[in-house]
Amino acid sequence: MSEIRIDLPDRIDSEIDRFVNQGEFINRDEAIEELLTLGLTAFDVDEDTGREPGEDLFTQATDDQHDPAADTDPEDEYTL
């Protein structure tokens, strides 16, 4: 097993202690391992989500919309 040393902000360190004290984890080591695993899983880009990495859902939704004013097809003219 690899061993690393990191400096955590006090806020995160307190949250980890709170999780351990509430019984969510047996000890700090288990808490840190599980929380890192969850974080890595959340950022796993190997899964096919149908989007490119970094693609914004809002931008994708607006790019997928069709602008009828931009349609230049002569077969699709309005008639009265």
C-alpha cells in the first residue's frame, strides 16, 4: 500500500474527525481512503457519458437547439 502525506485545510480535517466520531468510519485511515475513493470515482472519465470531458451541459443543450431563422433551405419557404 502506498503512503502519502498531505496537508488538509482545518475545515476538511474537522469534517473527517466528525465522520469518525459519529461512527461513519472506524478510524481516520478508513475515512480518508473511502472519501478519496469516492472522489476518484466521481471524476472517473473512463465511463461513456456521451459528453466530451469538460463539455458543459448548458452549452451542449443550447448548441443542440435548432434556430429556424438560420434555416436557408429554399424548399422550406413560408406561403400565405
